[in-house]
Amino acid sequence: NKLNKSINIVLLQYYYYCVNESYLSSPHVGQEPPYTAQQSPVMTSPVALTSSSAAPAVTDNDLSKCPSGGLCSRLPADCIICAFHHNCSYGRPTSITCRAKAGVQCVVRDQPQQNFSMTLDCRFCWQLDPSQYRCSNSTSCMTVSCPRRRYNASCEVLEHVHCLGKRVFQKRLFCNWTGGYKWSTALALSIALGGFGADRFYLGQWREGLGKLFSFGGLGIWTLIDVLLIGVGYVGPADGSLYI
């Protein structure tokens, strides 16, 4: 028994000695792993202006949008290529470098130039003032509702406005369209011919119009109520549009 224990102790010591020697002799012990150079993400401009790159030519459809001989800074966005700097401070003026497309001639200080610089406010296209872009209008949402409803609109920046990002973007807007109904006409009909349901017929609410017609305006009570409701704008066109 003593002999077996001694043999086991010797074998265990030898095992640990071999393991430690092989581990400590490894070149990775006590050393940092080798550094592998990686490219860090750098925000670059969507279009880089280089002297060797050729500007795309303007098509015949764009010739009317790209007047030649005018100021370079007044050219529409479709007529130039610009390198935008996305690391600018929001809302502050920033300088961008632009180049006119092939076939477009422009001047800077009465001198013909191909490359030029412009100054604009640092903001993305969807952050522009609503007067600087146009959006599609929906004719299928109710404008008179509580709470007010919204719809998905497709918006496009005006030609002479420059901004960062995509010039066509989506935006959630309040329902705000008109079907041609005039508030003044509806109110006048409600006062003059409300007892016959003329105001309701004009607004496209023919069921209510028939009800007022055969009840003589609810004996005058319905007529007075409609005058007030139309006057404050609570009752609107049946298609959900706004008054003109």
C-alpha cells in the first residue's frame, strides 16, 4: 500500500510538471495577442470629388433645369455633385465642395468655374422647414376627427434647396386636404335653407339632409343646432376634407 501511494505521488508530480512546462513555454503566455489592424468606421461623404473622376453628363430631360451661364450656387441639385460633410454641427453653417455636371456651365464672380464651394445650414433633408419641400397629399383620411389623424406622405426637397441625406423621404403628416367645399357656402345654406336640409345635401350628407327635409328642420331645433355646428366647424364635408 505504501509503495502504491508513493508511485501515485510521483506520477502526479511528474504530470503537473509536464503540464506546467508545456504551458509556460508557450509563446502566448504572458503576452498580448498580436494586434491586427482594422479599418475603423469613418463617416465619409456620399460623393467624393476628385480631379480624375468624370462628372456624369446631363441628359436632355435635365437641360431645362440646368441653365448655363448663371451662378454656380443657384444651380439645382440635379445639376451638380457635392461632397457633404456629415460631421458638421446641426443648424450651423457649413461649407461644401461641389462640381457642375458635364455640359453645365456656371460662373463664380463672373469667372467660369467647374468646381466651387457653397455654404448651407447643417441639417438633413427631413429636418428642413416645410416650405422647402413638397409632400404628397392623401384624400382618403379624415381631417375632421379627434384625435387628428395622420398619413404617410412621400416628400421631395425643392430643386434649389441643398441638404444632407436623401432628397426624397417619408414623413407622417396630419390629414389636411380639401374637396372644394366652402365654409361660407355651407353656413349660408344652413341659415337660409337649413330647414330643407340644403346645408347637409351640400356637404354630401344626404341621409341627414332627408331627415331635415321631412321633419322641417326638426321643427327648427335641428336647423338652429346645425347653424351653430357648421359655424364653429364641427360639422364638415362627408368625405372628411377641410373647408376652403
